Amino acid sequence: MRKRVPTVVKLGGSLLENAEQRARVLDTVASAWRRGSRFVVVHGGGKRIDALAGRLGLPQRTCHGLRVTDAATLEVVVATLAGIVNKTLVAELHARGVSAVGLCGADGATLPAAFHPPVAGTDLGFVGQVGAPDARLLQLLCAESFLPVVGSVALGPDSTLLNVNADAAAAAVAVGLGARRLVFLTDVEGVLDENGERCEALSAQAAQRLVETAVVSGGMRPKLGAALEALARGVAEVVIAGPNRHARALGRGTGGTHLVAA
């Protein structure tokens, strides 16, 4: 019998900060799971990292959207992504009848990474670029009907843990699994064009043109970059969907903005 490959779902960090929004998105995931859909969930948690770092008096700095991660900040990142956020999601999915298992990209060397090169002359510290993923642990969990929930911490050289962008981590997981679909669940209703209208569909070429302009900004830039990487490496379709289209995006519909390679 042909093995069913799960859809990879990336939960936007902004959705996780608001308890009501988080409840709605987890209700949607659990409902689709109970109907037979199978997922691997990948998450970040930047705002929660900022909050904990602030309480500890650790100043935070970004460079081109990437968090400059010194040793003290790395401890906060790992504690937040592999701990607080990850286990909260696991517990809340279990409360909805989903057999969830929490891990991060370091477990099973699922997401190996190299140190990110300097950006604009800035050493980013313990920030990684994800390399070739190893999806065997995720495949084993999925085969036993567990839903893996993966925090975006990677395994770097010499057993070093590295902070990686969650959108890039989701794309790597999708590629490693041979997933057909990668779905970004966000708090915005998709990719907007130069007129501020939502794009129903984009080819990879059209998406690349948007990335090269000032039309796409903020958190949508890394999402589109990750989407393009996934499409280039064999994922058939990527969906970027906001709250009004989450259920459709997780079902058979597209919702939000639908991206394909050609």
C-alpha cells in the first residue's frame, strides 16, 4: 500500500501569542486531523522569545530579519522554542484529541545546519542555515499516527544548537518528507499585490518578481523565500492562508494565496 505523506503546516508565531487565535487555529488542525488528514507542524515563537529575553534583561537585535543570537540569547531561544511554546502546543493538541509529539530540529538530527554567514558585515552568532534534512524520525512518528510538532532549533557543527528561521525550517521539513503540500497559517490573508489586493495564485516566477520589489515586506518576505525554496526542491504546492481561510487551506481547497512551481 502506498505510504501517505503528511502535509507540512507552519504556524505563524503571531497566531500563537493570542490565546483566542491559538485556540481557533488548533481547533482547525484538530478537526482536520479527526477527519483523517495527517500533518507535521512546524513553529517559531519570536514574540515569546522577545518577552522572555526582556524579562531577563537581554537586549535583542536583528539584522535583515534574523535575530542576532549570542550564547545567552541562544539559551532563551532553545528554552522557548523547544520548551515553552512546543510543549504548550502539544498539550493543547492532546486536549483536542490529537496524539501530538513535541520535538525540535535537533532531535534525530532532523534539521542539520551550518552557521549562517555574516549578513551586511554582521556576525549573527548562533544562527543556522538548514542543510539536507533527515526526515526518518518524523516518518516513524507519522507511521504510528502521531502528529509531530517541531520547534525551529537545528543541530549545528560539533553538537551546537542553532536558531533557525521557522519558515525555512518548515520548507526543509517539507522537502525532507517529500511532502506535496506546505501550508503557512498566518494572521494575514495571503500575499498582497502592488494594489494591496490578495493574490489568489502565483507562479514561482511571479512570486520571485514580488520578492525583488518593495511590494512584499516584513514577515512575508521570508515566507515567500521559503515557499520558493520548497517549490524549487520538489514540493508541488505552497499555500499562505490567513484566519478566514485556515480550514480551507488544511482541507482540499487552497485558501489564501496558492503558489506552484510553474
